[in-house]
Amino acid sequence: MVQLKINKLCMQFGDRLLFKADALQFAKGDTIFLQGDNGTGKTTLMKVLAGLIPATSGELVWQGQTHTKWWQKSPQLGKLVYLHQHPYLYEGSVKYNLSFAGRHQKMSGKLLAQRVDAAAKMAGLEHLLDANASNLSGGERQRLAIARAWVIQPDLLMLDEPVSNMDKESRRLVLEMVHTLKRQGTGLLVSSHQTCGITALCRQTWQIENQRITSGPFNTEQGSVQEESLHVITS
Ligand SMILES: Nc1ncnc2c1ncn2[C@@H]1O[C@H](COP(=O)(O)OP(=O)(O)OP(=O)(O)O)[C@@H](O)[C@H]1O
């Protein structure tokens, strides 16, 4: 089972305690809605889990191994993906962006070409494959970033405000991509200020409140109502 375990995590900026967590687990197949008011540390937590910034103290255990810098050398690179709400795109075309990680993972050329085509279609970007990624609109950039993750099918995917500032059609396309990944077993950790189609996929919650991160079941009633509309959308 692919999983990331977090033990005795503490995050401070200077003297300011942002959050603490005793024990959390994020595994393949999990669907977790990360909730918390503005400034409670949702983005910071995701960056810590992605290895982009170090925690003040605590332990991250990936596949049974404790490494402070496991993401730099590990064969698991690309297995855990963090998507910021303002995603970084590579200099080059949309196609280059979609192919980049698959090429580095030595995916077969045929499979990569199939997945890049499928991802471009799902993201509604097939007419922009040769366009420079830096010329895309904000919504197109967000769709491209999720499509890029979709190509490599990560085991764990962290989505930071995935549908903020998106119109209805973009939200529908993104939901379809994320739902497909979920069906394929990708674990999801999703931060969002409002419930949406993607949070409706979640069955657990991590709540940051009073500088503590606690986990529990997610309000399934709300989730199931929204998931009904998801079936309509994706069928
Ligand atoms: N590098 C840093 N140095 C000092 N303070 C920081 C740093 N990065 C973030 N912070 C502070 O930590 C707090 C949490 O920021 P973070 O972006 O993680 O919150 P958030 O829960 O994602 O907020 P929002 O819901 O508004 O997006 C904020 O007050 C922010 O200013």
C-alpha cells in the first residue's frame, strides 16, 4: 500500500505556531477534504507533505522509510504530486508540458502519446497542443496542470484550491479528470473553501482548527448528493 505517514508534526514560522498534528495518514485510495479558515496553514501543510518546505519538527514516513529529503532521489518521484492553485508550467508548448513527466518516468512512447492525447481531450486543450503554455488563460493553465498530473497517474495527488476562479465548464472538465484518477485508485487530498464536485468525492476530512490538525469522516450525506450530479456529468 502506497502511503505517507505523518508523526508528531509541528510547523512554526519564527515564534508563530501554525499547526501541530499527532498522527495522520494519507494512502492510495484515500479521499480527504482539507478544511480550515484562511491562513490556518492548508497550503503550508501540502508543501510540507510534498517535501517543498521542511517542517519545524516531526517525521514523514514514505513507504516505511523516513527521509528528510526522500523526494529528491526516490524512485517515488512523480508518485506524489502537489498542484498549487497557481501552477508552475514548463517553458514550452502544451504538449511538452503534458509529456514531460512521462518522458522522465520512461513511459513507453506509445502509451505516453495515448495518455497525452486523452489528457488534452479531457482538459479541453486538444486545439491548443502546440500553443505556448505561457500564453494560456488562468483556467486553461489550471486545467493543463491537472491534465499533466493525469498523464502520469500519481499514487497520491494534492490539489490546492483546484477549482478556484474556474467557470462551470472548466470545473466540469477538472472534476471528470479527478474522478477518473480516483477510480484508478489515486489518493486525493483536496483543499477548497467551498464544497464542490471534487470535495463531494471525499470520504474523510482533515480539519485545521486552533492550530491542531484532526481527522474524521467527511459529511457523506452532502457528498453523496453531489456525487449523484457527478454521475450525470460523467456518464
Ligand atoms: N514562508 C513563510 N514565512 C512566514 N509566514 C508564512 C510563510 N508561508 C506562509 N506563511 C504564513 O502562514 C500562514 C498560513 O499560510 P497558508 O498559505 O498555508 O494558509 P492557507 O490555510 O492555505 O490560507 P488560504 O485559505 O488563505 O489560502 C499565513 O499567515 C501565511 O502568511
